[in-house]
Amino acid sequence: MPLNGIILARTEEGDGPELIRDNIASRAYHLPWSEPFIDQAGFDAWFAKTRTDRYVSLIARHRESRRIVGLINFSEIVGGNFQNAYTGYYGMAAFAGQGLMTQALGAAVRYAFDELKLHRVEANLRPENVKSVALVRRVGFRREGFSPNYLYLDGAWQGHERWAISREDVGG
């Protein structure tokens, strides 16, 4: 699905070598917020999750160069009366500050509502990750609260802000 400067598609196994290379090149950019896989074993373990009903990964590519801009994941996908998923994402350093991850996350949210038939998408972010907070805000997520001791990261339980967007927020 093309969108201005990006093309968004489901991640495929063949994306592995390029994702590994770009994750390595962007490692300093990702830290301390994310530690994506940087080898084939890590990719294989991660990619196996994308083949379940509860996890979907989308790759955003720069429209002109076809290089990877970033990755958006939906996890813990639940249907029924809930129709909810969590989202996690990261961009590549080579495309930082160009607005392409804003386009990518916005398109991914539309994909979640239109293709996955979700009603709500939630992002849990460390409040000191100001770039990620600004990204979800630009896409239209609203801050719903703070969850103390939410995830065990870096050897300690870390609090996270809870952000969400629902179908109604985007006119659906």
C-alpha cells in the first residue's frame, strides 16, 4: 500500500537480511528504547511470532529507494468484544527526522482498523522517550494514563505511559 513517501506491506521472510543489516546500523539510534534482533537467529525467532494469529508485522519502505524506513508490530491481537492490539515500532536511523515514521504508523493504524478489523490500538511508552511520545501524538493517539512498574527492562520494573487510538478517533 503506497502512501506519499512510504510503502507499507506485511513483513516477509526475505526481508530478514536487510532488516538485520539495518538494525545493526541503527543500533545506537534504537538504544535504550529498543533492542531489535541483529542476527539470523534473532530474526528467525522474531519472524516465527509474526506467523501467529496474535502478531502482525508491517515493514515500511521508502517509496523511491525501497530501503527500510521502519517496522510496526501489532501484538496480543484479540478479537471478540475487545478487538484490540498493542503496537510497537522502531524507525531506522538513516530516515530519522523526515516524517516517514509518522506516515508509516498512521498507515499501520489504518491497516489495523481496516484489515485486522480492530477497534483499538494501544502503545505503551516510557515517558522519557520523547520522540516516540511525539510520534504517537502526531498520529492521533491520546494519553490514557500511566502504568507504574509496567515492564521489566534494563534490570528493573519500568513505568510506561499508556496511549491509545480507536476507530472513532480516525472517523471510523
